[in-house]
Amino acid sequence: MRVLILSFLLFTTLNGKPQWKLRIPDSSFSIQHLQFSTNAYDRENNIVYAFGRNHLFAIHLDTYHVDSLAWKSTIPLGDRFTLDKVGKRILFGLGGKEVKYAVDINTCEVTPYSNHREDEESHYAALYWNDRNQSLGYFGGYGFYSLKNWAVEYEGNGNWVTVHPNIDNCNPPKRSHSNLILGHPDKPHLYVLSGFGSCSGNQLEQECPDGKAIRNDLGVWCWLRDLFLFDYEQHTFKKIIGPHEESIDMEGIGAYDYHTNAIYIVGGRSPHIIGNKSVDDSFQNKVLRLRIGKDRAFKNVQAGTKGMKQTTWYEQYNYCAFYNPKRKSLIWFRSEGMWELLLR
């Protein structure tokens, strides 16, 4: 009898890993046509915002229902967008200092936010809202064969101010196309996770001496595999891990659990590394976790994926992930719907 009980307990322990659950199927709304932002999430009201098919979507995580409003403008969305929660608006536009617009999340009315300035140095810069000084900012970007690691904020009247310079100190490495991850709600924090770039940002470099290289059209970028904390009140960056951290074995979307001070990488792909004999275009249905201040490396999170499709990463190109603080869970938007993983 004792052997049977021990065997049963061992079986239930090994099979007691959390399971991803489909909460909103793709039949409710076509996620494949949506554009997400990792910082367009109202955590107080538990609503994720997304754009697609000339509509603004509000995805309610408390009730698993989706609202949408028709886009009342002919102005295209642009590269990136972010949320001003208090102002009840989404800020969007093309890279860097080029004109930005605000869209009211209740009416979908679009109004100008900043004056237009030509900017060929900050394409695909990541947008953020500074709730300390109530201004729009951007980080990184690309132009004239180089990447940047500057942070720039809008003071009004067409005036953009560089609050963190573009310098070659690798703190952080230079990059574009970043997804800024929401930090602790009571602190002026965002996280910058991995991507492709280098310390110098020079597109013409031909090697990545300390890490793994991927080709661009003129040279190579490094697969950064790092994590930095951006304090947008002090305008400083702090390295958490990396660059070239071996435990980051896929390029994915990050989500921050501020209850346990942990960063998760939700899903991802293996980049096409120079020198690899094989090319893997599959999308990985797995999760990595780093408990900041406790772990020296990211570790795999055991989670059941029954019902999830095995796809190529091209089929999940617009996926996104968030930490839901009300349910202490991870939210994963994929091509087949919105999934949730309860963490505890």
C-alpha cells in the first residue's frame, strides 16, 4: 500500500505541471491581422489594446471579451505605439521625431500630438510613455547604416530632447525594433530584452567576436541575448544579464512578473546564425524564466501545451505576451487565439 501511495504521489507530481489554456479562440477575432505593443496594456483595468483591419481592439482579460472601434482617420498606424493610461489615449507614428498622433481609446478620434520633423536616424525606434513628466519618448532606432541606444523625449512645441546619449559603451548595446516591457507599476521602469545589434551599432561590421552573428545586407549584427532595466525617470540603463547569455536560446517576447521580480520569455525562434549547418524556422512553444537577483541564468518553465499548434515562426510573426497581475498568469496572443498560463 505504501508503495502504491508513493507511486501515486510521484506520478501526480511529475504530471502536475501547469497547462496553457485557450481563453479566446481565433474565431472571436482574427489575431493574425492585429498589431500589438508590449506596453499598450492597462494593468489597472486589465485591458490589452491592439490595432488591425482599421479598428482599435480592446481585449478584456477579466471577462475574455473583445471590443472594437472603427479607426476614424486615414492616417496609418506607423511603426510603433504605446499607451498613455491616464490620458486614455494611444500614441503612435513613424520612427523618431517624425509626426506622432494620439487616438482616444473611447472614441477612436485621432488628433496630432507632435509637430513633424524629418528623421532618418531613428527608424523602428521603440515608443514609451513617461508617466513621470507626461511625455512621449523613444529608444534606439536605425539610420545611415547605424543603430542607436539613445533615448529621446518630446517636450512640446516641436522640441525633442535627448535624455540618454547615443554612446558606444555597450550599456546597452545599440538596436532597433525593441519591445519595451512594462516594469513595476509603482516604479519608472521598463525592460529591454535581446534583439539584434552591437555595441558600436555599425551595420558594416563583418563579425561578432563575443557572440553569434546574423547577416544583414551589408555586414552582420550580433544576436544580443541580454536584458537591461531602463529607468525613464533617471534616464539610466542597468544590465541584468548578458549580452550573449547562453541560457537565452530563443528570440522571443518578454513579460515581467513584478510580484516575484521575474522576467519570462514567452515563445520564440532560433535566429539564422552564421555558421550553423541547419536552419530551423519552427516556432518554439516554450517559456523561459529569470528570477532577477536569484537566478544566474534563464531556466525552462515546465508547462503543458496541449492544443497548441506547432508552426513556423512566420505564422506567429505578430504574437505578443503579457503578465496578468490580477490572475498571476502569463497571457499569450498567438495565431490560434489568446492563451493563459496560471503561474501559481
